[in-house]
Amino acid sequence: MAKLVFGMSQSLDGYVDGVAGDLELPPPGPALFHHFYEWVRDLTGSVYGRRVYELMRYWDEDRPEWSAEQRDFAAVWRRQPKWVVSRSLKSVGPNATLVEDDLEAVIGGLKARLDGEIEVAGPELAGSLTDLGLIDEYRLYFRPVVLGRGASLSSPGPGRRSALWPPTQLARTRLG
């Protein structure tokens, strides 16, 4: 059985998006980028909300300014199976499957059928999957920036009954 893991960067003051819903956090530095590369390399696949998927499509085509590690990340990301949860998209890119409805059955089916870790990417999607009891682990990456306002993981989002977090227990921390 696969484990669904929601990983999200957030500001020191707890925001994941800016006021207008823009992802305002700066790109990760080299150490965090390397960590993400290693994590993505070992994933079974990823489940994306529409906004994060569209952001990640950046990795679909090579860019001349990329470093070797960025090219390696792009290759790993392209190979990985992706499930994109959206009611507004009509199609998705290579190695991706569009999930338009019956979220609980589709994602629950992935968990039952696959092994390893499946990343959940997108705060609204994570909120919906939390409400369904499908997320197994939460990984927060605090970034050294203060946004001051915007969307937070600790408050209900549009159409949500509660904040993202169920009762939690700190498993471990890592500095560096």
C-alpha cells in the first residue's frame, strides 16, 4: 500500500500563498533543491492540484540556463507518473492523468494499488484529501521569509470545513 505524503514550503509566519493566490515564496536554495530532487527521484508518483501542476510544467522542456542538477530533476519529474486533480483543465501533459471527479475513489485506489510514496502537491488538494482521511504524512519546509498575509495551512480554505491539520504529532526535525 502506498503512503500519501503532503510536502509544502511555507513562510516563517505560516503562509503558503500570497494574497492574490500567487506562490510568492522564492525558489529553494541549493540544499533544499537537492533534497527535493532526491525525494522526487524516489517517489512512486505525484498527485497535483491544478495550480501547482501548472507551475511544475516549467520542467517539461529543457532550458539552456539550467544547472546539471536542474536537468537531472527535470528528467526525473518527466518520468514520474502524475495525477492532476482539476475540474477546469481539459487535458494534461505527458505522463499525467487528469482526475476530474470521484477524488476519494481514484486516490484511494492509487494508495491500495501502488507501493512507495506518492507526493500530494497543492494546499487546496491537500485539504480535500485530509478531509477524506487519505494523507498519511505531512512535511513542512519553512522558508526564511515573512509574507505577512495570504493563504495559510492553518485556516480553512474556500469550501473547506476545517483547517488542513488533523491532530498531529511531531515525528522529527532537521536543520540545515
